[in-house]
Amino acid sequence: MLQNSGFAALLIAAVCLALSFSRAQERSVDAEGHAWWQQAVFYELYPRSFADSNGDGIGDLKGIEAKLDYLKQLGVDAIWISPCYPSPQVDFGYDVSDYENIDPLYGTLADFDRLAKAAKERDIRIIMDFVINHTSDQHPWFLDSKSSRTSAHRDWYIWRDGKGDGQPPNNWISGFGGSTWKFDATTGQYYYHYFATAQPDLNWRNPAVERAMFDVTRFWYKRGVSGFRLDAVDLLFEDPDLHDNPVLEGKNDLGDPKMQEKYNDKLRENHDVLRRLRSVADESNAVLVGETYTDSAAELKEYYGAHNDEIQLPMDFMFCTLDKLSAREFRKQIALAESTGGWPTYVIGNHDMERSYVRYGDGKHNDQIAKLMAGLYLTLRGTPIMYYGEEIGMENSNPTRREDVKDPMGVTGWPGYKGRDGERTPMQWDGSFNAGFTSAATPWLPIPPSAKRHNVASESNDPNSILQFYRQLLGLRHRNQALLAGDYLALNQDDPNVLAYLRQYKKEAVLVALNMSGTPQHVRFNLSAEGFSSAKAKTLLTTSAPAPNGPLDQIVLEPFAVYIGQVSQ
Ligand code: TEU
Ligand code: CA
């Protein structure tokens, strides 16, 4: 009897386990085996600049909450919020002094919970920015670490003796200019900071650091967060022997010698941490997005993990740093991303690089080119990550006087490099005072003059605007299985002007043709080799006028036009 009830309890436990396992599986993939993050459109927003609810000139969480309907209508499924944790704001939030709270500039934890609830009601997921490589020098861990050589947190950061004579431990150069080493007189040692001196690097060789940082992710998962964007994830480890990096010819933007970052960038050890971080994420069906600056397909491939057990969405920076409109170059770059065998992650802009509107624009057809770029990265196989304002054609507005520069990189780089303020200006909501971003007299960064023409309100009323094109395209993407899940097949690969491809899903396919040139192009497609005998496509969306009417050998594309059509077998 006793034995039987024991057996029954075991059986019940086993059934429960099986049920909960299959429920977890149900949650994480659709019928075709796609995870939620493969179907989602992501949107990066810089909280300082999105929407200001309390009139202090700086965006905040309540501001974001008030714009969720805008994002939903646009077709956004997940927002990645750049750091909104307590921070001295030396690097505008990328210097975190408390990973488990919200900076009062942006609101409170209660505001965050409200935002999370409101987002969930609209089926919008929240991705937090995880500044995993370094903290602020005001973080209690660092304050303790620097207090004495024997403090509890001493080994949470990287402390070394200098070479004597005021010489730092080695020749490594900071991404923000100068040596990566800063002498601290209290304990007579140098600490390592890849970025600003106010951003000391954590020592990921210390298991206590790993435990504390993994717990940070658990804290946010419990609050309903669906994943993290991993900041500067290439840089977690440094060579323990501190070998000098090989010095290259020439100087960088900030005037320092160029070097090959052989001993402090992309060390093997990164991958062990990523695998363990991923296991924690998997418990919450969460996604890891990587700020992965790779130089080759092989490096990008490694970030997925040997068994797809590291970063699900390593951003492809080789794609987005391709700064010219070139059908050949993009074709090559897409093939490279496809060759990794992983699920690609495409971006064309972020808070660290000149806005895509300016980088790709020719000064004459910029609006058209903005639509062309949307037609590209929102129809490729993979997950796209938008950058706020891209959908309305926001352009860079760089400071013109050194005293106006906010970004620490711009302060060091001036006048050669003006920093990143220009791509971080406030979102342009309407044509009113301060573009509807704030009621304050002065927003934290000035509103560019182009806000009069490029803003949400005016573009909502213009059927030919960039914004309407994004809405239509994202709507199409969400409804169309071939765009969501279809294979990528390059077409007309010798064409120097028109980038064309099929997204094929079972018997359906979507044809995408993008004229990357400033002259009209007549393109012909023969899809019989791809198994499509029909000589016609049904136009789904195009910017070409008149719309090409269907026969696949008679598609004429205006300069910089997008054509998207459905073909069936
Ligand atoms: O960026 C890492 C990074 O490599 C950048 O510093 C980049 O090289 C630079 O912006 C030039 O464009 C991340 C964040 O995205 C960036 O905003 C932070 O400043 C940096 O980390 C430090 O946290
Ligand atoms: Ca580091």
C-alpha cells in the first residue's frame, strides 16, 4: 500500500513534469519551429530621447508608456530600452551604478512595472540593455574595490601594478581614447577600463562576478523582461598576462595609435560565460541579443554557439557598417550572414553610428533611399532591429561647437570626431515646439531643423511618407509567411544595380527587387530554376510609379525603387 502510493506520487510527478515541459516548448516555438524572437520586429529606443512626460527635457518611462500604441500600430513586437538604470550618466546610462533599479531621471521601479504591464497588454515585449563588461566607478562594488587591496570586492575588477616610472601595465588603448589603465592613488595600482575612466571593467574570471551578474538577469526576468541586449560583449575577458597588443600603422578617430586588439577583444573565454548566461535565459524563454562587432562569418558564427547555445541574435555589424548603396556589396554581405547557418540579425542604425538616413542618402533622394533601406533589411531572412526615428527619416544633427558636446567620445574626439550626440536627438513627434518631445524650454539635445518635415504627425497624413511605407511593410511582413520564415535565394546575381532575391516558403515565394542606383532599371526574372513556372508576380508593395503590373520580364524600377511581389508555383 505504502509502496503503491509512493509509485503513484512518482507517476503524478512525472506526468506533471512532462506537461510543464511540453507547455514550455509550446511557449517557445510555433508549429513551424520558430521561436518568438524570430518572428518579432525589434525597436531600439534611447530613453533620454523618446518622449518626456514630466517636462524636464529628458525622456522617461512614462513617456515610453504613452507611446506604446504608436509602436504597436507601427508593427513593433519588442522594444529594447537603452540603459535606464541608476547612473552618473557619464556615458548616458552605459555607466551603471545599480543594476536593479531605475534612474530617477526615468522614473521608478513601479513605473517600470506599469510600463511592462501596459506593454504586455499590447503584446509588446521588453528587452533590457545589459551593460555586462563594466560598471560605473560609482557602483558600490567599485567603491569597495578601490577602497583597499584587501576589500571584499577588490578582485571584482582588474587591478595591476604599473611598469614603474608612471608607465601603465601595458599598451592597450581605450575605445574612448588614451590608455585603458587608470592609476588610483589610494591603493597605488592601476585599474582597467576599456571605455571611459568612469567605466571600470568587471573581472569575469571571478565567479562571484558571474553569480552577481546572472542574478541581475533573474531579477529582470521576474519583472517580465523577455531578454537582454548584451553591451560590448566582445570585451568580457582580457589576457591575464597582459601582453601588449600589436600596433598598426596610423591613428584612429580619437588620435591614438591603431592596434590589433589581440589580447583584450573576443577571447575564447567569452563563450563559456555566454553558454551559462544562455541557460539562465532559457529558463525564462528569453532572448539574448549581442552587440557583436565581428570581422568575419567565422567570428559571427561562433557567437551562436557550437550547439546554438549562446546568443540567439548576434547583431551583424558587418552588414550595417557597409556604408554605401551597392547591390554587389549587400549581396555579398547577405551571403556571408547566410553562410553562418544561423538566424541573421540585421540593423542599419543605432545610438553609436551616424543615422542611416545620412549614411545612405545621396542628398537628393534621401526619403526614397530610406524606404529602399527599409525594403532591404525588413524583408531579409532574420530578425530586424529598428532604431527609433528611422521610420520617419530622422537625420543626424551634430554639435557645431565643442561646448555643446555631451558624448564623452565627442569631447575627446573633437573636432575630428564629433561624437554620437547627432544620432541621439529627441524623437520628432509633430511639427510643434520641440517636436512634441518635451514641454521644457530646452531638451537635453537640440531638435534638428528637419523635424518640421520629418515627424510622426505630418508623415501620418502623407500617404507617400517614409512612416507610411514602414507601416505597410511591417504589416505585410507580419502577415506573410514567406517573409517571416522563407528561405533566402539570391537572384540575378550579376546585376550591379538591382539587388533581388526570393523569400521562399513551401509553394509560395515573395520576390524583392531593390534598385540601388539613381537610374531607372528594367529587370527580368526567370524563376523556373527556382521551381516557379508562373511568369507573373502579384504586386504586394512598391514605391515605383506606375506600379509594375506583374509580368516578371517587364519590371521597371524607378531610381531607388522597392518592388515586392508574390509568386506562386
Ligand atoms: O558600445 C561599444 C562600442 O564598441 C562602442 O563604443 C563603439 O565602438 C563606439 O560607440 C563607436 O561608434 C557600447 C554602447 O553601445 C555604447 O553606447 C557605449 O558607449 C559603450 O558600449 C560603453 O558601454
Ligand atoms: Ca572587460
